[in-house]
Amino acid sequence: MRVFVHLFGAARERLGRSVVEVEVRPPATAGDVAAQLLLHHSGLGDLLATAAVAVDREFATLDTPVTEGSEVALLPPVSGG
């Protein structure tokens, strides 16, 4: 099934795009999507380790299920004051 991964910050800069299409086998979770993304873009490993995850515009965990056409967002850590 096809899932769309939205990238922000350094991840977007490294890949030169803001959305990546990932294929995973159902049933799948956000963690499966992240693992598949790393298979094709290993340079994102350090960024994924600290990223927050959202599935279909809701904050989620790597255990959150995804479905055909889901949107998974990898959100960089936020800092500031």
C-alpha cells in the first residue's frame, strides 16, 4: 500500500523534497513506514531517531496503524524559549 511521508526541516533539505511516497505491506504501522524510508534514504537515520510522528494529522507513535493513502509526518524536535 502507498503512504505519503511529509518531511520538514533538515530531513526535507537532505532529500530536496517535502513529500516522499513509501510502499509498505498491510497491515502496517508508522514504524514500518519509517523503516522502509530508511531502507531507501539511510542518511535520515539520525533525524528519524529524534523526530515526532503524526499520522493523518494527529500526533502518533511508531505503533500507530497506517492505511492506504495515509499521511505520515516526521516532525523535527522544537527548541526555543
